[in-house]
Amino acid sequence: MPDTLTRFGSNSGQPTTRRDGIAKVTGQATFAADNHPEGMLHAVYVPAGIARGRVAHLEVEAARAHPGVTHVITPGNRPDLPGDPDAKPTRFSFRIEVLQDDTVRYAGQPIALVLAETLEAATEGARLLAPRYEAEPPRTGLDDNAPFAVEEPGFGAPGDTVHGDPEAGHAAAATSIDATYDTPPQYHNAMESHAVVAQWDGDRLTLDTPSQALAMSCAAYAHLFGIEAADITLRSPYLGGGFGSKAIPNGPMVLAILAAREAGRPVKLSLTRRQMFGPVGHRGATRQRLRLGCDADGRLTVIDHETLAATSTFETFLESASNASQGLYASSAIRSAHQGVRLDVGTPGPMRAPGEASGSAALECAMDELAQAAGIDPLEFRLRNYAETEPGTGKPYSSKALRECYARGAEAFGWADRPARPGTMRSTDGKLVGWGMGTAFFPSPMFAAEARATLRADGSATLETGGADMGQGAWTALAQIAADGIGLPLDRVELRSGLSTLPDGGVAGGSGHTATAGGALHSAGGDVVRQLSELASGQPDSPLFGAGNATFEARGGRLQIAGDDGRGDAFADILARAGLSELTGSGSASRPDADSRDYAMNSHGAVFAEVAVDPDLGQIRVRRLVGAFAAGRIVNPRLAESQLMGGMIWGLSFALHEAAVHDPRSGRILNADLAEYRVPVNADVQGLEVITVEEDDPHVNALGIKGVGEIGITGTVGAIANAVWHATGTRVRRFPIGLADLLAAE
Ligand code: MOS
């Protein structure tokens, strides 16, 4: 059998526009809540109005009597859920809130569900339930409960690590800092709120619901409902944003599915914006203490990073913020530690750059503070502490073009002209101007995925994997990879995805979707090419007959002898000679354990920020952001740049805008809407420049792809905070930084 070679790069590497773009802008793309099956009931749940206590009374009869209301489901009559909602059926699972009892554990927790013939009737029925509570004082701030130690590290429970001797590192330091940073609770606010349309047919279940992990979601639902995962069809063609909150099934979705089974009719539940603040995850608050020291040459002797992270009273998910300090800067000693604190809030969860976003914010500020204390330029300080191998483990990096990122970012920004002293730059309009920078860093994980490729007699192909497009452009980038794998032009390739009955596309999370699902698609195409090669070399009429010892290459719908463009055969001709109407191949992708063992794998980058601060009002504007990123092979520069920009804008949001504010009396979130939960708008985003530095990474995975989905937030938060210091001379160690922080410091 001939060797085959599939050239990577005829479709990949192109700035192809989104294949789903026209469907989206013309409204042809349907999202979960757009489905209205015959006979469908509408579900509306009642969110708890207190954060801690119990539900003492619900006006069930009043709700039931409302015209159109068909079911009122409370803890008292909640239908049986075959699976234990406290169990962990998948690697990423949480205990979920599904009316187990009348206890209220956070504001916004579902306490009853109403089904009705119309949305209006269900909404009114839910209102009529008029809950009365026995409330206890809520604990919503990090000081409101005693910290606890992480007993068993795992998903959501980051462990502690120590490299070297931190005490000796502290003692050896010529210059040191000890600073504590606070990050607030932040809530994912995807444009598409969580929604489900559930239909039962006996023990078969069909779900229209957005999911970042179709197979994993089906496994969780199968467990909860006591059915086979194969009996669930989950359709998730498009997500209007996920950001981690659509990776893991949540209480409201499960309640709606349960209600559909009870009612014997399809049920739709779509969360309101306000309901997005509570039961569907968030980025938990942290308080991080960083104690850093360096010697007289500015080399780190210790990074000591302790995180206190909020979680709920009934589940543990802690921001693994201290992990950010493990793999980035060379230091003779590194300690990263975590503690949790249980609060009356919904369970936090992964939110874009979980752990690293918060951790990088604190670490990059601390590095700036130490550079300042040591009298060294912040960029030079990072270069002096550049890690050539992973600190602690000594593993080589699979690739690391961070030096190039620093150089190219600094050059584009003009960093060399930065005055060392803060408060010395003014713009012509009298604003204080400051420049800051931060290192961007995010791990490059990979999940496992499978895919199928079908080549047809006309030379077109369908490639299939059950992944998801969250708006990031996966379906475009994946189609480019798939086309390369099977050796066809992009316009001859149809990508089918977003359906759980397709081969498992893995998890669209951890910035690993392109590498994971793309790897599987590429491999499935390669399987078809191998079969074609075997066929052609045995077909007397093929120009490739008898060339079984050669290496074949698939390109543009043809199979050729590698390096010999003159000798080749068309896919369609090979199939026709073999009398085949189609040829199917399968593929899979995952990372070999040996590679994970032997290499440290991360994306890297450098972000530079310019802010202008009004000296009288304290108002902060980010005038310029320049980010240079190295993330392995860039499959689609247009989409990668867009992802990185989105990440940097989120970093700006973290630095200056986003925070959920709890009313300390009720424990409710005061700004649970998009009017008052501030995120940047166009006017907040001025100069934004992204530079990508290509890396050839032979270890990270077969395709050399690292991922760009999350890294943009990291580095950016610190860069902006450091620029605010450089403009004003005031160090603000809590996020988001607001004008009050600057005015209070006067
Ligand atoms: Mo992400 S927070 O891995 O969707």
C-alpha cells in the first residue's frame, strides 16, 4: 500500500469568510429557541428572590387556576428524576438545582416551574406563585465565610504546587512586593440566552439546545433521565456564544426536559437575561495575594501566589488563578496555592480563560509592581525572567515564540519611547497618558474527537463531526482543515456538525476545538485518501497503476505522486473505475500521553496598552491595544484575529467594566441586566491591533494547532491596569478599575 501525504495549507491559512455568515445575517440560521414543535408548552420558572433560606409558601392554586396554565411543578410534586442530580456522570459535571427541596441556596435559583399553552400564561402563572420565604442573612462577599482547603484536586478544585524553596526565595530577594488583588464575580452574557426545546417519544429524547460538548451533554442527560445516550438526539447547529457556560448541563435545562416528560408534550424554556445571572455558571470572585522577589539583577527568586476563590455552598468550582504563576516566568521558587470560600451564590464554572484570566490579571500587575520597585522596564524585566523550559518541571515547550511576540508587539506599539516615571505623559487634550504591558499565556489542551468523511462519485465530499460553532468561526476553520485532509477545494466540501448523532466532536472549550475536531476531520479525510490510493494503484487503467511504492498526495480532487505533478488521477475517475458511488473513511484525534508527559504546551503573547485618564474626573479610556500572539499554526487568519480581538476586548471589560454587584441585604445581584452589567461598547474600544506570530509546532498535535479562543483576555487585563498606574501613579488592586478608585486615591 502506498504512503499518502496530505498537504496542509491549500485551504488552511486562507482568510476565508465565515461559511455561516450569510445564514446568520439573513436570519436563516436557527437557534434553539427558534424551534416550535406542534403541541409545544412554554415553561417559565420562578427564580428565588432571596439568596439563603427556604421557600415557606407558594400560591400554587392561584397559578394553577390561571387560564392556559397546565402544570405547576414545585419541590412538593416534582416528578422523579431517575439519576442522582448530585452525581458526576461526566468529567465535567456539577450538582444541579432541580427542585430537590425547598432550600434556597442562591438568588435566582429555580424554585418552581410553570407550564402553559402560551409564554404569557406561563409568565403570569409564575408571577402568581408569589413566593414567601424564611430568609437567613446571605453571604455573598469573600469575607462572609471562613475559607476551606481543597482536599482533592480535580475539575474545579485546583491543587497547590511548590517548586524550589519559596522561603529561601523570599529570603534571597533584594527587592520584593506583597500585593493583594481582588477580582469580582462576572457572568457570561452570551447574546443567546440558554434555551431548550425538549421532546420525548417514549424513552427517546430530542433536544434543541445550545451545547459546547454534545456527546458529553448527552451522557449527562442520559444519566439523569435513566436512558441511553444513543437515544438522545441533541441538535445544536449554532450557539449565540458559549464562553464555557454552555459546556455543562444546568438545572433549568434539566427541569424543562423533566417537565416535557411529565406533560407528554414538547416543552420550551428560554432564560431571560436576568435569569442568566445565577443557575448557569459564572466566573467566581477571587482575592489573590502575590509575594514576589527578585535579586539585584532583576531575576525572580520567588513567585508566591495564593488565591481565595468563591464557590457555592453545594458544589466546588474554584478559579484556578494561582496556576497562572506555574508555567510562565523562570523563578528559583514558585508556590501556587488555592483556598475556597462557600457563599450563597450559584456555582461558578468555566468562563472564557477560566483561572488564567483572573490569575494573569494579578500576576501581570504584580510583575509590573516588582519591575517598578526594582527600577527595571517592565518588558525588560519579563525578558530577564524568560523561561526557556517550563519552570518547576523543566519540560521543554512544544514551541514558544514569546520572544518574537514581545519584540513585534513592542515595535508596533512604540514601547521603546516609554518614560519610566508615571504621570509624565499628557495628550494635547490634557489627559494623563500611560503605557502598560502584560504577558499573555494559555495552555493548549486537546480533547478526543472522531469524524467521518464521505467522498461521492462527483468528487464532492461531506465531512462530519458533532462539534459546535459558537460564533467563533469553527465551522469555517474546520471545513478548511477537512478540505485539506481529503485533498479537495473548500467549495467541494460540506461540513456537517452540531448534531449528537454524528461522530463525537469532543468539547468546544479550553481553546482546543479547532485542534481536536479539526484533527479528527483531517484524519477522516486521510483515511479516504488512503483507500483511494490503494484502489488507484491496483487499477490497470489508472495512471497510478503499480505505483504502490510511491508516496501519493491528494490535492484539488486528484491523487498524485508526490513531487510529480504529471502523474495523477482524479478522485471521481478512481471511484468510477471501482464502480463505487461513494467512499467512506473515519478518523479520530487525541493527544498521545507521551507528548503530554514530555512537553509543556501553551499559546503565548504580549499585550501593550495605552490609556488616557481624565485628571479631574478619573475617567479611563483605552486608546490603544496591541497584542502579538503565537498560537501554533493559524488556520484562518481572519477568524483567528477576530477571536484574539474578542479576547482582548474581554480583557478590557475585565479591567474596566465587568462586575456583578450583590445587594448585601438580600444577596440578589443588583445589576442583572445588560444595562447595568457593564461591558464595553464600540466607543470603549478604540485602537485595536492584533499581530500573529506563526509557530511550527511538531508536538502539540498532528496539525500543529494551539488555539486562540481564550488567550486574548490574559495579558490584556494587566496591561491596562499597569497603564492606569503609569498614567496616574496610582496602583489600583481591585477590578474593575473605576474612576472612584482614582479619585479616592487623590
Ligand atoms: Mo471555555 S471557558 O473552555 O468554553
